[in-house]
Amino acid sequence: MNGIFAYLACYSLWPQASGGDSLMGKTDKSISDFRQVALEHLDALFGFAMVLTRNRTEAEDLVQETYLRAARAFGRLVPDSNLKSWLFAIMRNIWLNQLRHEQSGPQFVEIDAEDESRWQWLDQTASDPHAVLMQKVEREQVRSAIERLPVRYREVIVLRDIEGFSYQQIAGILQCPAGTVMSRLGRAREQLRSLLVRWQAGTVTK
Amino acid sequence: MTNTCDQIRIQMGLYLDDELRNGERDEFEAHLQSCTACHEVWEQECRFLERVRAAEPLYVASSQLRERIERNISTSSEPITASHNLRNRIQEALRPSYSPEFHPHLPRLVALTAVLLAVAFAGFWLFSMRSKPDRGLQISGPSDFALMAVDTHLRRLRGQLPLEFISDSPELISSWFAGKVSFSLKLPNYQESSRQEKLYRLEGARLVALKNDYAAYVAYKMKQSPITLVVTANSVALPSGGEEIVSKGLKFHYDSINGLKVITWSDRGLTYALVSDLEERGQQSCLVCHAGTKDRDFIEGLKITSINR
Ligand SMILES: [Zn+2]
């Protein structure tokens, strides 16, 4: 069943492709274009996979599966507008299907408990005087804060603020109305900001 | 804070994300020029977003992953052919429900019909999984795993799946898989153990992606015919569909897909798919390899079951 839904999700244009030639008849050039262009998005896709799974091995497998499906579907289901958002949409569909497959249903895990290991590096690095390191700390802090958000918040933050997709593109990737993107993004940023403020207050008063 | 300020604060995110229309944007910017309170909020928001955006890239893919993907993309070429395959596969899956008055020239109707049929099929499939009778005689479509194995076999035939490890030793191939797949695979050595004349030979192995995991791919060759064995864990795929043949407590699922014979079965935590283009029916293609071995009675069991059907 998951397989069938995966086909529907990833290849939802397929029946039209057999009816008209608007999506067919792609030349060899566009296929070699795919190889060239698709790899440019590897880091971005891996980042999104990490954001979804928070596990390096799972993320790598997710990326590989995404490229496999995209390569197979390319030539018939060509993203007219944006190859990158097309790849992101494929990845999220695969991930959703895997979640469903785990039978326990989607696990939108809220992390409320304090994670000791995350605090440790804050203590270690906050005392270092070097500006370069501070920049690194800053980035680490933002990344850790994003990782602590619920998945529905962290994915929308990453799609907008890290990857720069438009609301419309994000709505396409998440399969939800653009209005939902807007409101969810607002709440996500609010939570991210309060988390960062709390951490900063914590290190300052140390 | 005035009403306008409220409105401006609501639009703040939209403005920063460049999602306001021209007129709205002009009004927004005009207000920002004239209202210090809103200007202050805007500056804070900008600093916050800059800080978040400076964290890009959040993660960097490892060079191993990059190499693997590059290899995968270059081996999965000929997407036009692959797309025909895929279409055949889906059509195969949908075939039982297709009606003769099907109009291929109405793309939207086709799309709708296909979606409805797929949902109906998926429902049927789920039902058949949940309430599978012990001696099921119904023949349903091939499983995803069987389709994936056929796809793998075809890609191998087209030269798109170079072997990662070349060896004709079952022991060496088994140990090559150790640590690469999430399960332990021990290939049998029928020919050695039975001193059987060499009917088939091992060619090598590689990993193939399957769902969230790698499956083990083992290439055999008999005379000039390639034989594909794909192995994964029970937790990743289970055999289903096709014609069911039970022997010695194992249930074999026999499918014919695009002229290829596929047998899938599950044993001790692993799920197997064997693909070949041999003329013989599924169980007889086992016999071809296992003739004269102690597996003979096992194969005989298959034949008897088959005659009884
Ligand atoms: Zn104002």
C-alpha cells in the first residue's frame, strides 16, 4: 500500500504523461542536465533530510532514495519551474511514507526535556574568546535550536530561511495551503527565537 | 499602537519573506518610514532572520555520500526506458480493474480514473494482506519487492548496475555484505556441498537502495542467462501477491512480470526475490539449479503442490 501511495505521490502526473506529450519527449540533453544540476542540491537535500530524520544514516539513505526516484522519473515528470523544490517534494513524500510504514504513525516528537549534551558544548565554547569561534558557536547554537523544534516547525524554517523557497513552493512541498505555511512559519520563528533568547540568557548568567 | 500598526505587525513576516504584493509593499514601507515603533520591530526581525540565515548550510553531505549518489545517477540512465517500465508496472498493478471503455485521449479522466483505481487497488491490497486465508487461491498483483527485483534485473541487463564486488565465492560475497546491510546474509554453496556439476556460477554483488535501507543484490549466471537474487530484511519487505505455492512451511510467491520469472519468499527473518528469464515456470527454475542435490525432495514438494492446484 505504501508503494502505491508512493507512486501516487511521486508520480502523480503519470497518467497525463501518457495522454499528452507536454511532459514527454524530453531530450538526452535534459537528462544530462539532470545529472549536472541535481547534484548541485546535494548539500541542501542532505540538510533537509537531517532536519527531517535527525539521524545521519537515515538522512543519507533518504537522500539516496530521493535521487534514485528522481532519476527514474525524470524525462517524464519534468519539473517545469524548479528542479530543487521538485527534489524536496519527492524527499518529503518518501519520508512521510516511511513514517507511515513504521506503523506507529507519524511521530511528531516534541522535545521538552533538556538535552544535557547540547548544554555541555555551550559551556565549553562560550568561554572561548576568539571571534571566529564565536561565529561557529553562533551557527551551532542556531542549528541546535532548530533541531529542538517539532518537525513541523523545523521543516518550514529550513525550507524558508535556509533554502529560501517561496511560500508557494513550500506549500507545494508540504502539500498544504500557503496560508498554513505563513501561520506555521510565524509560530516556528517565535519558538526558535524564544529558545535562542533562553540559551543566551543561560550562558550570560553563567 | 494604532490599528495600522497592528496590521503592519501582522504583515511583518510577509514583508520580510517578500510575499507582499506591490501595493501592499509600498504601504508597508511608507508606514515603516513614519513609525519608529514598527521600524524598531522590523530591525529586530531582520537581525533575527539574518542570524538564522547565517547558519546555512546546516549540514554538509559526506564525500562518500556524494560519490555514491554520483554513481547511482550515472547508472540509472535511460530514464525514457525506465519510464516505460514504470508505466508497465503500474498498468500491471491496475490491470484487473481496467474497463474496456477506457479513453486514453482524455488525460484528466485518465488521471482521475487511475487515482480511483489505485486507491481501490490499494484498499483491496490492504484487505488481502489483513485477511489472507491460509490456502489463498486468489492471485493478486506482484508485490513492490518483486517489482523492485525485476527493475534491478533489467537495470543489470542494460549494464546500469555495475557490480561493486566481483567474486564467484559464496563465502567472500557473504563476508563482503557484512556491515554493509542491516542483516546477516550467508549465501549457500549448493554446488560445492553436493559436488554437483557447475550449472550456474556466481558473478558478484552490490548494494541496491530499497526504501530506507540497502538490499543485497547477488548476480548469478547460468549458461548465458543472468539470474538476480535480491535479499532484504523482513522488516523492509515481505513477499506477497502472485501465485502462492507452499512447501515445507515456506510460502513462495510466483509472478511473471514483463516476461521475467520472479519468485519471492521469506525465511528466517529475510525476504528473497529470485529473477530469471528462464523458460521454465518458477518452481522448475529452482530445479534447474538444484537438480541432483539434497534439495530435490524440496523441489519435488513444489511440483506436487503445483499438480494439486
Ligand atoms: Zn507602526
